[in-house]
Amino acid sequence: QLQLAESGGGLVQPGGSQILSCVSSEDAINNLAIGWFRQAPGKEHEGVSCISTSMDDDRMITYDDSVKGRFTVSRNNERNTVYLQMNDLKPEDTATYYCAPVVGGKWSCIFRKMSTYTWGRGTQVTVSS
């Protein structure tokens, strides 16, 4: 099973920015649609964003309504990495963030039921003054 490692979390003030990375030691990640997820304290996992594998403008990118206009997902195939740039962070963005392969391919990415995912260690993002 492909191993993914999330990093980049930390403590940030409201309105601040943070960039998360989802890295694999294998370039197989570049052939997988990848999703970003988060789990806030006391809540279930939720899908935040996903990106298909195409590096062209026809790729599919989706965002949860709660992060639209503030978060940007991207991928760098040379680095086997998928990023989540988070701007204008709010206290409600506080959560542990995870990445995982999702259903999809070159032009699609779709979240499965949360119970079907295997979660890694994640990276904690805390938004607080």
C-alpha cells in the first residue's frame, strides 16, 4: 500500500496561512487522485479538497464549501507531493489534516465513504490567537 506522509501543520493565528504537504517516496502518487481530509476534535473525518492526476487545465479539483476561496490544492510530480495551501485560516479550520488516495484518475476525483479510508498520522493545524 502506498505510504503517504502529511506535514506542515502547526499553530497559526486567525487570518494566517499554512501550507501542508502530502509526500510519497514513490512516484506512484502521481498516478493517483489525492484527497485532503480533516478531523476536528469530537467530529468525524470530512473531505476538504481533492485533485485528479492531470497536470493540464482539464484536471478536476474540488473544495468543500467551507474552504472555497481560501484553500488551494496542487501537485508537483517531480517531488511526488500534493500540497494544500490554506489562507485566511479560521478557528473552525482547527483539525488534524490527512491525505489519501481517492477514487478517480486523470479528470476526476471522488470521495468515498469516510469509513473506507485508512488514515496516516496526519498533521495538526491549530488556528488560535
